Amino acid sequence: MIIGEQKPLEEIKGLIGDAENVLVMGCGTCVTVCFAGGEREALTLATSLRMSTKLDGDAKEISEATVQRQCEWEYLDQVSSEVEGADAVVSLACGVGVQAIAEKFPDSWVVPGLNTSFMGIPVEQGVWEERCAACGECVLGITAGICPIARCSKSLLNGPCGGSEDGHCEVDHETPCAWQLIHDRLIHLDRLDVLMNPQPPKNWKASRDGGPRRIVRDDLRRAAEQE
Ligand code: SF4
Ligand code: SF4
């Protein structure tokens, strides 16, 4: 899932600026699960903004709404009157949700209430770790299901850098060395042989380095045309 963290209240207030009528909008999917931008967080932020702007002597009208997913038009349709009636929308979705609102409502001012951090998993209560960097050409099939792009500090593809110490990364001693994890798991599975084939240079064009990406599924497009 996508993991995010709420921005500091003062930063959000700065982004709202002079807007009098503000809608705080939660998202019911990833950011709900990571406790950053769901219904509960939208209610809490709305309350904090109400109190804080009142204490500042600049009380604002703050309302809140949460949709199942801010990144799909059909869910945004459900809140079009609230969005269009607000001077500013604070989106607690990831950056995709913020941009979906900007695209869907060209006359509305939308600002992010979160910093979108990464794609990852909860590893224990209150701790999330990155697991995928959306590189566009997945190599998990030859790395025992452990991502060297997202989890090796140098995104190395053909084994460790040599700085690994006691199973930890030389860049951050709190972080497990991804290549130690890959090596240990391959031994456990008796598949160390997969490391005998050196990987060619990675095609980074499939990643962010190739510019904004797009996936087109002609089968789905054709099916939609026939409906
Ligand atoms: S190899 Fe690429 S697509 Fe696969 S998990 Fe890692 S970053 Fe994600
Ligand atoms: S120590 Fe391990 S995780 Fe850190 S950069 Fe080197 S190979 Fe990558």
C-alpha cells in the first residue's frame, strides 16, 4: 500500500492561506490503513484546524468528508458539491488523490495534507517499511522475493557492495542489508544458483528516469467501447 505521513499543522495552515471555507477530505483506502488520512484523521485534522484558526483570531469554516478512494472519478463524483463549495480542499490522500481532485475540479484549489512517503508494509504496530519503488521491470523472480531496488540503499542488482556489516547496510546500520537478506533466503530455499547469472544493466527508462509512465490495455479499452 501507499504510506504517507501527515504534514505539520502549521504547514497545512500556511497552504490554506486566506481561504475561509475549507474542506478536509480523507481517503478510505491506503492512507486509512496507515492511519494518516482516513475518516478518523480527517475529523481530527478538521477539529485541530477549527480550534487553531479560532485561537489565531482567524476562525475558518472547516468541514470534512471521506470517500472510498480519491484516485477514482466515480468516488469524487459523490463529493462534487462539497469540493466546489469550498475555497480550499485539504486532501489527506496520497499525491495521486490530490492530483485527481485537481484534474476533476479545475476551478477548485486543492492542497496536500500528507507527505506521500513510499509503497510498503506495516512490519509491526506503528512501523512501516518501503518494499517497492515501482521500477517498472520487476526482478523479484531472481532475488528470492526481496527487492534490491527499494531495499538496497544503492539499488544494486548483482550482489552486495562489500560494505555490509553483520547483516546491516553500511549506509544505515539500522537497516538490514538487502543483499544479505536475498543471500540468506536463497540459501534457505537451496536456490543460490540463481545468483550465478549476472544481471545486465537495468533499463531505468521503465522507472521514473524515463519520464511519466502510462499503461494502456487495449483489451479493456475495446471492451469499454463495445459497452
Ligand atoms: S524490482 Fe521493481 S517492481 Fe519489483 S518490487 Fe522492486 S522496485 Fe518494485
Ligand atoms: S550494505 Fe547491502 S543494502 Fe547497503 S548498499 Fe551495500 S549491498 Fe546495499
